[in-house]
Amino acid sequence: MPRKIRRLWVFVLPAVAAVSAVVLFNLRSASADGVPATTPLFYSGRIAENGTPVDGVRPIVVGLWDDATNTDTAHRKCESVTTAATITNGLFRVALDATCTTAVNANRDLFAEVTVGTTSLGRRKIGAVPYALQAAHAADVPPSALVLPSSLITTTTGNLADFRNNSTVTVAGKWIDIPGRAVTFTKRYASSKLRITYQDTLGTLGQYYQGCAWQIVLDGTGIAAFSDADVDGATAWRMSNAAHVAWATGAAGTHTVTVQNKGDRGAWSTGTTECLSGWNTTGNFLSVKEIP
């Protein structure tokens, strides 16, 4: 005999939240034994913009965590990304990733975090193991957060200090990290791309082209390299200010971008005497953006 369908309603009123919200979980158990194999979990809610229910398409991310506050991704048991969730009269419903089935069955205490655009609605505890999960968020989200962002990360190191590399600093042909040109960041999605921009004033003192070289490094691996102008000439400073852009992919998680320099062709003899990065330009920067 099949079991009777039953519902458990749990009201959670968070004491403190960045965005005021009242959360209602409907935890529904099914009459059949076992967990559905295809799209077993859904998440639904309500979003208001300036007090008015939202209509349109918005990016919505639902993550299930085993801790109420810890931001270490090791505590995120699953994450479901819907880049274009349809919202009608403020109501939305998104399918959760199949990995959430394993997460809710393996963890008695989970916390759901909903992010709309760039705004997190905080975490709320789920008190049971559902086959279907619904939640109503009566949240007033800033309009700017409800638009799919062109970048999910904007991390910048600005006002780069001057750095001179010569025979007193390192041996010729050896890459060296340039001080002040490093950015550590968290990549949110495994499928996204990274746009790395390095703008700086770079110079070579010498007579050979490619006397100095620079490279953009992601987690210890060079992903883009460039040098001074491709022309030989009299021994003199050759300076240029430009933006160098590199694209990369990578797993979700923490990453570090650095910029390195080395004395290359003819260093450190009469061919190339010194490499210069910076030179009193406060508008230079190193930035990383995650592109959905």
C-alpha cells in the first residue's frame, strides 16, 4: 500500500539578513520509495524590486551549504546555476542540480543560499530531506543586482609601483615576480572564462629588441607573454604604455594571477642593461574578471 503524501511546513524568520526576507520551506515527501533520478529537486520563490514583483529574466544561483556562515567552498555541497530564470509576477521556479539529491540525503543540516544577479539573500536552514523543495523569498533586491552581470568578479590591483630588473636583482633569463602585480580571487563557476588585463608602462634599456620580456601567470603557469618593440637600435630607453589582455579557463575556486619579468636577449651585457616596469604612472592596473 502506498504511503500517504504528507507535508511539513517550516517557517524560518532570520534575525539578521543583508536583504530582509521571510522564508517558507515546503518539504514534500513522495509516496513511492527511492529518490527520483531526474531533476528531483526544485527551488521556487518570490522576488520584488522596489516593492514591485519582478517580471522578466534574471540569473539565479542556489547553493546548499553544510554551514551557516563559512565561505570555504568545501562546505558548499552543491550549486545550481540558472543564467536566465523566468520570473512572472515575482514568482520563479528553478531546477536544482542532480548533485543536490546526494547532498540532501547525506546531510541532515543544510543551508540554502539564493543569489539573484550579484546579491545574496543569505542562508536559511533546511530542516528535513525533501524530494521537492520550495521556498518563498519576499525580498526587495536592488534593480542593478537583477541584471545578468557582464562579469562576476572584478578584482583590481592599481597604482602599480616602479620596478627595475637588472644584474643586481636576478640572473639573465630567469623569470621573477614583479612586486605589487598579483591578484588572488575566487572563481565561481567552472564553465566561465577569465579576462585578465595588465596595463603598465614597460621599458627596456639596451640596443636589442626582445631584450626584456614579461608574462602573465595563472597559478604558476604562464598564459601570455610579450616583449619590447621588435627593432634593434642604439642603446637607449624604449618605453611604451599598453594594456595586455589574456583569456583563460579554470576550475571553480581560489586562483592567483601574477606578472613576471626577465632580462632576455643580450641581458645583462651591452645588449640589454635593464628592464623597467611602472615608471610613475598611477593609472596602471592588473585586473581579473569572470565572464559567464
